[in-house]
Amino acid sequence: MRKKVKNVKLHARKRRIGKYRAKARNLNAVRLCIHKTSKHIYAQIIVADASDKVVASASTLSPAIRKKLQATGNVDAAKLVGEEIAKAAVKAGIKKVSFDRAGFPYHGRVKALAEQAREGGLEF
């Protein structure tokens, strides 16, 4: 008999995360990994090797982005984070990445961050 899951939405998101990351590890892809909360959005460029090294990161908590924003949990904030992560990745010599949306639906802030990163020079 199956064990009853208390938080069904979280369980489904964790399952989606695991499926994608297993595929990405097999490809040894460089990932643009995002995470969002109701107040902030975070982005990291992770090189998939034995150590999973973070090459670049940006978030609404960084002082450079925070100065430009009135609110940090909206689409405008996600666009700024997308710009910054693209600049940092290009500076590190990375142009082609795999987009890891961490199980979040591709709309709203996630979509805005991805589109802005594409405009900034990243390919995925």
C-alpha cells in the first residue's frame, strides 16, 4: 500500500525536479537553475561535473539589483535577474546552457527571467 503524501503539490514538483535533473546529469550540461519564492527569485549557472560547481549567480537579494527595484517578487525583478545572470555567464565564457526551472511552471516570473537571459546572450 502506498504512503499518503501530505503536500501533494510539493511532492509533484519534487518529482518533476528529479526527472529533469537526472536527464541533465546524463548530458553533462551546464544548467541555468532557478528558484523562486513569493518574495525573491534566484538564478545560478551550474557546471555539471563531479562537483556541481556554481560559476555565476544572481538574485533579487544582491545589492546591485535591489537598488533598482521597488518590489522584489514581480516580473520586473525577474527580468533584472535574467539580465544579470546572462552578463555573468557571458563574462565567465558560457553561452549555451540548459534551463532548469526546478519544477515551476513556465509562465510569469520564470518565463520573464528566461526570455531576458536569452536576450542577454544565453542560448537554451
